[in-house]
Amino acid sequence: MGWWIFVVFWALSLAGRLEAQNDTADLSGTVVDQSNAIVTRAHVDLTNSDTELKRSVLSNNSGTFSIPALPPGRYLLRVEHDGYQITQSRQFSLSAGDKRTILVELKMDTL
């Protein structure tokens, strides 16, 4: 009986450690305009510079977006919405376990 308790305890502790080890990154953020008002339904594209893997999402009714489970690497972020200039980030890196939150400000299109 004592042996089974040890095995169950060991399995549970191993599962907890495996769950804690995250080999991906998460990126989330909020899209706002120059007056800090939220921008809903903005097109958010994230591209891995090394693999060309592209993930696309829309900002929600709160102006927020989330792109989970990203492989570590170098990325470019592009955000666009009608009536605003396209915004593109400089290249940035995400590492395993990163949970990065950013603020994206869109400028009004002057055309």
C-alpha cells in the first residue's frame, strides 16, 4: 500500500513540473488610437521572422487581443484598421515561457 502512495505522489509531482515548463510564449495587447480610445476589430498579424509562421487575430470589443502558444523566435507585429495608418513593430524576440503584453497605438490616416 505504501508503495502505491509513493507512485501516485511521484506522478502528481511530475505532472505539476511538466505543466510548469512551458516551451511556448504568449503575446497579448490592447489596440488604441491617439486619444487612447479602444480600437475594436483591428487586424493584428504576427509573423515569425525565421519561419514565416503567421498568426492573425482581431482585437475584440475591449480592444484587446491574444495570441497564445507561440514558438520562441523573432517576430514582427503588424496592426491595421480602416481609417488608421498601418502600424508595424520593429523585430522583437519571444522566449519560452514569455507572457508579453503590449499597447499598440494607431494613428489616424490623413488621406
